[in-house]
Amino acid sequence: MLLGPLQILLFSPLVTLTTDSLPLEREIEQFELRTALQTWITGGEVRLVISNDGRFATLTQLLHSQAWHIVIFSGHGVKNAYEFCLLFATISGQAELISTVELLQLFKSVTVQCVVLATCHSGESINGNNSLAEQLAQTIPHVIGMKGILLDRAGQRFIKAFTTSLAQRQNIEIAMQQGCQAMTKLLNTSEVWHLSSPDHLQKLVNQQESLPILYSRNPSMPWIDWNFRRKSEIQIFSEYSIKLSPVFIGRHIEIQQLIKKLQHEKIQQLLIRGAGGLGKTALAGKLIEILVEQQNYQVMTYHIGENISLLDKVESLLEKRPQNRWILWLEGLEKIQNPQSNTTTMINNLMIYYLNRVQVMNLKILMTSRYPIPQLLNYDDYLLTKPQYSDFQRYVHYLGLPYSCSQIKLIYQAIHGNFKGIQLLQNLSPVFESEDFSKKLAMVQRYLRAIS
């Protein structure tokens, strides 16, 4: 039995299978799971780690980093006549097949109480061989697989209900039952299915609750020791309220690159630079979330324009726990820069002077600006470009904007993937006639030029 808090790893490879398909809506799944567990996370009873870095090497590293109560693989499973594989991602986001043999070898060397394979066919035998779930159960106390085609929504509902039940201190047998029950209610109020074969879909929907299969040595036995000292969740943005979208979509390659930079011992200061509306603030917030969750960083934020001076804030930071790892987030440096020369104004030169000389162990400085900072020495400059079209498309769908795929592509090309342009479109009445649509796009382009 492992001591609490309940340690949950959600591993969600984001793999685009075809050029015109949308990846599974993993970000929505992650947001809903975090929201459902937030009470227990805040109270220190649950620790949820979410990884979108879908590489097999990353999963290997995470599994060896600590003991886990629950490891959830939420993604694609593929079977042929001979074997079953899980789809992981390469560093470029392409699909990579990892065989049952490789997965079994990995899980033999780690400490995990329960594995949930939220993928199609993970609980099915192939060519007379036991399923991946059943084979994993030879070394893992509790394993859940799926015996058929798993709908994305059904998998999300199962994971949320299953983990919530465990957070409520139910045993795995009851948690399994509640997860299956949640799979019978896939549509939200006023939702309908929009597919060409509703009869086929309804048959799949009716089958969902019977898909999960549990392999367990003793399903009714408690396997979490709740008698532990609670440690409340770190409040990431407690010093300053930075408005961020609750769901962060895309930028997975950029996140991998930037996390690697921040982990490098020789890089202390990192600037994310790019035009307004590309998502610099949202990306910085996501990086900080990952550093807090996975590497136990403490965070202090400084938004240009606050009354407190930077020096006072850093001194306050160092007075707290300088032996811990800290990240200082300097948001919106363009507000103190000259757009022509990019230099900072005289009143803020003291800030640059200090940043050029700060050498504090365990302190990283993350900055965002539209411009480079010529006065600042020894910082790593990361130029953020427009998002990938698939990420932009998923963001438009997430906002619920009623545009067709062809219109979304025209919007993307016209505004170069700028999210501020999408926010303006969100506040305007949608139009579908070609001439009116072109006029509206021209209006958005003028707006973006005016604020650039």
C-alpha cells in the first residue's frame, strides 16, 4: 500500500493521424479532469500530473521518477492480426507505434498500483494472445482495458468518474462501477449527435459501458494509505492575477523546446518574444504550470505596471525559501520598451541593471515581450511564430464559433493565426455570405494592424 496523496499521472499523446483530421480533444479532457479533482488537489489529498509530451521516452522518465497510484494512458490503440500497439508521438508530433512487448518491459521496472488504458482494443486478446491489459496485470495490481472501440467522450467520462471516486476513498471495484455508469451519459443537455450514420453511432454508444474490463488481484482491498500529512497545492498566480484561458490548446513542440531550455543549468533567463496575439502569455502560463506540477517550482509573477518595484519583489522572493527552486515571471516587458529602439525607458534601467547581475542559484527568470531587449545580457531569446493550423482550428472549435473548415482556413491565412483576431470575431455576429465574410475579415485585419 502506497502512502497518500493520491498520485495520478495522465499521459495524453497528441498525435495527428491524417493531415485533415483533428487530434483527440485532450486539452478539454485534461481541463475537465482537473476541475473535477480540484477540491482534493487544493486540499493536498490528490496530486495530478498531466503530460502532453507524448514521447515514449517521456513516459519512461515519468514512471521512473516516483511511485504512482494511477497511470492513465489516454490516446490511440491499434491492433492488427498479430499484435496490439499504443500510439506515442515523436518530437515532431508524428505517430510512433510502441509494441506490447516494449510496454510490458517498461512496467516491469516501475512502481505503479493501477494502470488505466483508455484506448480502443486494449482489453482484447489478439491471435490467441492475452490482451495488453491482462498481460500488464501479471506485474501491476490493478489494470483496466477496453474491449472494443472506445468513443473519445466515453473515455473522458470514465476517467473523470473513476478518479473522482478514488479521491472520495472508494475502492477500485466501486470506482470501476461508477466509471462505467458515467459512460451511459455521453451527451450534455441540448446536445445531439451530428453524424451521417446515427444508427451505427447509437450502437457504439450503447456498447460503451460494457467496454471496461478490470484485472485485479483484490479489487475490494484498500490500496491507498490516507494517513499522511497534507501539503496544500501551490498557488501559481497568487502574487498577481494574470488572466489566462482555462484550456490551453496546442504548442506542444514549443513546450518541449522551452521546458528543455528552462531545465538547462546554464540558462537562467528566457525571453518569449513575438507579435501581440500569438499567445506569449498563455504559453508562459502553461510552462509555469508544468514546472510547478512536475518539478516543484515556486512561482512569483511581476506584471509591468504593478506598484511594487521589481527589486522589492525579488528581495521578498529570496527572503522566503531561497533553497527551493523558484521561477520569476516578468510579463509584458514591451510596456517599458521603446518600439523603435527596443531599449527600456530611463526609469526602468535599474530593472535591466539588476537582471544583468542576478546570479541566484535555483532561480529562473521567464520574460515575455514583443521586442528583443538589447540592454539585457546573457538571456535566451525564443521567437514565437504563428500556431500550427490544426491547433488554430481546434481553438476555434473550442470557442464554439460556427465557421466551416474552409472558412477557418481563410481566417487563419488572413490573420496569420492571431488569437486577438479570433477574439474580435467572437464578439462580432457570424456571417456566412462570401462578400460579408470577406468584409469582416478585412475589418479584423485593420484592427490587428492598428494594435501592432
